[in-house]
Amino acid sequence: MNKSDILKYLNDISGEVKELSLRIWNNPETSGNEKESSNLFRNILKSYGFEIKEIDGMENAFIGEYGNGSPVIAVLGEYDALPGLSQTLDIKHNPVKINGPGHGCGHNLLGSAALGSVLAIKKYLEETKTSGTIRFYGCPEEETLVGKVKMIKAGAFEGSDIALSWHPMNANVALDKAYLANNSIKFKFHGISAHASQSPESGRSALDAVELMNVGANYLREHVIDSARIHYTITNAGGAPNIVPKEAESWYFVRAPYRKDVEEITERLFKIAKGAAMMTETTVEYEVLGGCYEKLPNNVLFDLTYKNMVEIGSPSYTEEELKFAKDIQESLDPKLVEAEIKKYIDSDEKVFLHQGVLEKEKASSVVVSGSSDSGDVSWLMPMNLFLTATWPLGVPAHSWQATSSSGSSLGFKGMFYAAEIFSGIMYDLLNDPKLVEAAKDEFNKRTESRKYVSPLK
Ligand SMILES: [Zn+2]
């Protein structure tokens, strides 16, 4: 059995993989509620002879393992949906359920591609008796950016040598640098309530503190790096206007390209919170809900990923699929679409779907401005990352257009391409121990002076 036999086998089981992704798409479960989705994965893996290992304290997380000895390859799978992004397979906004959840980030494809590839490699290991272990990581709660951070705390990644990851998107790209590091923090202010008209002098407003903290944070913006992002909401602003609010709360995200910048800005935000509390004679507590790291580059895995993407070749499309892509694209802001197309294609022509693979040299200019808890895994072991075109060019993540495309044949084609890329990479890693060593050496050098510290207390 060689690489092309593996890809042939993957094609044989493609019906089962498609069926899985469709079932998950039809039953979107949001972060922390992925009970049925995780069980669908567990059951398929069990039926293929994988051993299922549960993770302490995490009902919807698990590992499906097969094989013996090293290398131990971890393939990351996710399956959570997003609130409010319910959508039927349609070219116009048409939710299945108004404000219901939907797969607007394509995680129905994300997990299923990862699953398809481990099934194919299992067949290879079984037939050839090659040394190596594959692990499918069932990772919940990605959209709330904490699932893998919790799994790491629970020791779930111990013993793995290399991690492989991908994400559905609107283009075929191997990425090295990606994801913004992030912290998610709640600030709870405590004051003294009083009648706001009869005895305001005896009250101390927790809401005043929240507002003053926001003013401070807005002045801070000028004095942080341009690429940092600070966003907040007020999650508790008190009750009636005639009562001085005793309790008030705000929720902040701090993001930046590097974890160290996020940590520095967070420390300054803590000072602002303390200052606001001092000004208003209230007290403040912080609750760090989560945090994650940027992806640590690994050139060895980047090269290997790019090589496999080109070797295998991106999907081709039918007239019907191109028409669907065109219609979806027309529902978006044309300026946004134009800017997005320019990132990938040197032409003023109207292009609806990305075909081919973005040149390696251009990949470094593709900025993934979201955050992901997969970034944390890249600080534990060498990790790759790639995107495939599961959505028309210009479609942003977390949109109804992404939900619709993730349940269409475009989504499935991008998903199979991802499963093929994973399989190709694993075949190469299993057959060339030097590649594994080189990826690990690079990882060790990059982390010599900076080790992973969990953002969770
Ligand atoms: Zn996502």
C-alpha cells in the first residue's frame, strides 16, 4: 500500500465521511453542547477498531487511538457550531430556525476530514505493519476558545509527537504563522447600593467603575501596538436607574499576534481596572475565562504540507457548483469580496472559487485575524496548519454564507481535499523518521527560551 492506494481507499470511504459531516451540519451543537456530535465520531472510530480514551471532566472531548510505537501523530478534529447562524442550503439568508445555531465556521467539515484521514491511515498501518500511532483528537468548545486549553490542562496531549490541523476557508493555503493570541476576561465591580435620589452620597456605583474602566481602556488603545485588538461588552449594568448599582460587570477580549503582547496589555488593563475601582471606591475581581496562544511556526511541517497540497491537487468544479458559488458571492459586500480575491489571485477577473494552491511565498501575507485554541497545541509539539476552499472566494467565517456552503458539495469537496492532504502528510511522516526529527528539532529551538504556560489558572 503506497500513498496513492491510501488516497484510493479514502475515496472508497468518502460516502461515510460525507454522511458524518452532513449529520453534524443538520444537528448543529454549540460549544460545550456537542454531545451527539462527539458520539457520532466515537462510534465510527470504535467500529473501525480505534481505542477510545475519555478526558477527565470533559464529556464531549475524547481521543481515538490506533497503532503501535512512534511517531505518535495527533490529528485535531472539531465539531462545534455557532449560535445565530442557522441556515438552509440556499443562496439567500434562510435560517432553518430563526436565531438557531449553524455551522458558520464549517466545523462539520473540520472534524470529518480529520476522521477520514485517520481511517485511511489506520488501513495503511494495519496492512503494512508500519510502526506508528495515530490519534484522532475530538476537541469540543473551539468557538469559545477553551476546549483544547482545558484538554491540555487535563494532560490529553501528553505522548503525542506531532499535531496536524486544518480549517475550512475560501482558499487553498498552507499557513505557517496564524491566529491571534487572546485573553478573555470578566471584570466584576462591587459597590454599595443606595437610593439614587434620596441618598446618593452613601452609594458607590459599580457601574461608574465599569464606565471609567472602559474610558481608560479606550485611552490605552493609542499606546499599544497597532495589531492589538481590545473589545468589550457590559454584561451587567445594574438594575433600575433609581438604585445605585451595587454590582456591575464587563467582558473583555485582548488580542495580539503574540502571546507576550497579550500578556503585557492584559497587565495594563488590570491596572486600569484597579484605577477605576480606586476612583469610585469600589472593589474589582477578575475572572480569566480563557486565553490562547498564536500558532508557533514550523517550517518543516509547512513545507511538507505545501508539498502535499500541490502534489494531490485541488478539486475541480461543475457548472452547477460554480453557479452556486457565484450566487453566494453576489450576496456579499462587493468591496469585501474584491479585497479578499486580491489576497489570492493576481487578476481583475471575477473568480468565484479558489483553485490551485496559493504560492508558498504569498502564504506569509495571509493573515488569519481570528484566534483558535489550536494555537496552544502548537506550543506543545510541532504543528502544521492549512486551509482549503470549502466556501466561495470572499465568504467570511461566521456568516450564513459559510453555513450554507459548509453543507453543500463545495464544502464536501474542500473537506475531501483536506482529508487527502492529511493522509499524504501522515504517509510521509510515517515513512521518513528524519522528517519527524527535523520538525521536533525546529520546535525545540523555537521554544528554548519560551515555554507554554496555561492561560487558565
Ligand atoms: Zn472555526
